Amino acid sequence: MNEFELIERYFRRAPHNADVRIGIGDDGAVIAPAPGMEYVVTVDMLVEGRHFAAGADAERLGHKTLAVNLSDLAAMGALPRFALLAGALPAPDGAWIGAFMRGFDALAGQYDVELIGGDTTRGPRNLCVTAIGELPAGTALARAGANPGDTIYVSGALGDAALALAVTLLMVSASDAVLPALRRRLDAPEPRVALGVALRGIASSAIDLSDGLTGDLGHILAASRVGATLDLDAIPCRADLRAKLAGGERDLALACLLAGGDDYELAFTAPGAARAAIDKLAAPLGVALTRVGSIREGRPRLRVVDAQGRALDVATGFDHFA
Ligand code: ADP
Ligand code: MG
């Protein structure tokens, strides 16, 4: 199959969305913004050997390539609308592309995201999605809005993806009972789209957790010019990871919880007055929203304290993945 046959067979589909005036098949796509709305645009690339292993399951990779981009849109409070897909592939392998697109399309369908273009070329395997989301003008959640006194929240549970990676790298073992769930968190993350949209007008800042809680929270602190204190015991995680924190695998557990990437949960800040509104979101969205610390005045430094109020040295001692 040549490039054009691949496009016809695997990527081209009839536009289903009235806002797509021209979709796949032209030199560019044309999309019409609704009055009073703004577009949020983001791009994320997944490179073989860096973000996924050679031989990774194509269908899950299709899901993840789109999911990491929808997660960025969620962190901005945007509703995902359109995507472009650029792929370098070592060979025109129809079975591989078909499986990749099954994963991609399943997630796109779930959020009504329309593929409106892309590029296909031969090269070392590399998949790159540009995602476009929409929100009412002026309502985007930015990293720069955190204020002293704000509470820090995280969604879901942290550390599963890093734990799955640590198991894969044979740094730690996990029981057969939990391994599939761990792997799913690493290979097929669920972007927190509904949460991001619901946090418009409530959260003062937000970020998605792709590189680990301390590092990603650090971006909010730097952008907002504030400091923060995190309560280690409050950080939500699975019980077996919590148990490791108290035992001989404490360093690894700390690494998963604080520095482990790929969770694609949201971290966000909000003033104390928003507490009831946030608590009310959790049940209908089916996601835990946990208070894990607070924003302080001062230099953009993060203190992580344990139950006794002792500060952890987060600069060293747990960063197994550096
Ligand atoms: P051009 O050479 O003008 O950039 P291409 O031949 O690369 O156009 O692509 C033809 C059409 O197919 C374009 O509309 C492009 O957006 C679309 N396309 C190419 N590759 C992909 C892909 N991987 N996913 C979605 N659309 C694609
Ligand atoms: Mg092209």
C-alpha cells in the first residue's frame, strides 16, 4: 500500500460534525468556531523507545496517543472537538494501523472527537496528535491562577502507572490479581474530560499529571509565583502502594506517588469557598476528588510533609526514574 491508499483505507472518513466545513482529503481542514467560544489547541507526540516500547499493543497505543492529548484539553477545561494525527511508521503495515485506529476511534467516539486531518510518512515509529477543544471565551483553566490559601486537589488515585512501569522493569513485583488493572492505568489512561469541563469557574488553576505530582505541581507554583505544602498521607493511592510506604519499599512507593508519571489525573487548586461545589462534583462524575495540600505565599517551593509534620527531602531519595 502506498501513502494515499493507507490514508483512504484507514484515516479518511465522512465528516459527521457540522462544524467541520472541510475535513480529511484537502490541503487543510476548515472548522467553524461557535459564537462566543474559544479553541484550545494542544499537541503531544509519542515516540517508540521513549514513550512506549517496541512491540507495544497497537490498539492500546491508539487509545493512549489520543488520551494524553484529551488529558491536556481537560486540564484547560476544554471540551474536545477535533484531532489531527501525524504518524511516522517503519512500514505500511495495515494490520498494525487498523489496530491502532480501533483504539483511537473508540476513544474519539466516546468523546465525539472528529479526526479532521493528519500526515503519514515512513520513518521510526512516532505518533503525534494535535487536539482541538472548545470552551466559552475567557473560561480556560490556566497554570497561573493559584493563590495563597487555595486548597490543592487531585482526582482519582496516583501512582498506578508508575507502579506498572516498575513491575515491567522488574523493580518490584505485583500479584496477578492487580497487574491487569495496573497495566490498564499505564497503557490505556482515561482522560478526566468531564471533570475538566466541570471545573470551569471553580478551579483557580489546573494541570494534568503526566510527569508526576511534584514536578507538575511545580509548574503551577512557578506560573502562579506561590509555594505549596503537600500532605503525603493525604495523597490518594491504592492500598498496596500505601502499605509499601510504611515498609521496606518506601523509596519506590514514594517515587510512584510523587514522581511517577503517566497517571493523567488532574491536579487543581481552588479557594476554600469552592469546597462544597467541588465535593458535589465527585459523585456524579464518579471520581474521587481529594484535598492534598495548600498553596502558600512565597517562593515557588513545594514542601511535602508526613503525618508527624516532618518535611521530606523531595529533591533526593525517591527519584528512581531519573
Ligand atoms: P498534503 O500532501 O497536501 O499534506 P497528504 O497527502 O499528506 O496531503 O494528505 C491527504 C489528506 O489526508 C489530508 O487532508 C490530510 O490531512 C489527510 N491525512 C494524511 N494522513 C493522515 C492521518 N494519519 N490521519 C488523518 N488524516 C490524514
Ligand atoms: Mg502531507
